[in-house]
Amino acid sequence: MKRKLIRIAQVLIISFSLMAFTGCVQLLGVVGSGAAMTAEYVMNGAVSKTISYEYSRIRKALLVALCSMEFMLDTASEIEGGEQITASADEMKLNIKITEITPSVTRISVVAEKSLLSRDKATAREIVQQTTEVAGKLVG
């Protein structure tokens, strides 16, 4: 039994080492933390959510949420299937993408950057949460 456990441990160590040395760091993040959004966040720093409201409602809710959180809208540009929005406040820059998946389902993705290499996942999550809450309260 002890020999079997040692063998399993060796196989796991070798497997993790091979993944790390071959550039599969994202896979290690998923295995190590067990968090649902780890892989996507490690790859592009985004916090994303699919919401069961139409695109126009999510766009309005996002603008209300950003205003209430005192973020200033910098740019808004059309992209395929949606819109790319940038906003800022003090030392933080937001990159937000909203995409229409179906007429009644919209995906929002938020990256909150403190600097080139520093991302603020908590702020990105809060923006997604506030947008979802505001969308539920909007009339029409």
C-alpha cells in the first residue's frame, strides 16, 4: 500500500513538472486552485458572466453601474457582436466587452487594470455584480 502511494505521488509530481516546463501554467492554475474562473483569468485577466437579459438592457445597466461607482467613460466602440468600452478612475483602467449571444442573453467581460501587470479581480467582479443587479431593477 505504501509503495502504491509513493508511486502515485511520483506520477503526480512528474505530471505537474512536465506541464510547468511545457508552458501549461494555465492548466496548473485550474488543477491547483479549483476555482471556476481561474483559467480564463490567468489567460486574459477577465472576469466574465453570461446574463439572461437583452443586450440593450445590459448596456444601460453597465453605464448606470459605472456612474454609481464613479468611473468615467473613456471610449465606446463597436466590435463584432457587441461593444468594447473603456472607463477609468484615478489609478484604474477598465476594459469591458459586452456581447450579444442571443436576443435574450448577453455576456459581459471586465478587466480592471491597476498597471500593466497588475489586475484587480475584486473590482472586476463587483462591476459585473453591480451591472447584474441594476439590470434586474431596470423597467422595460
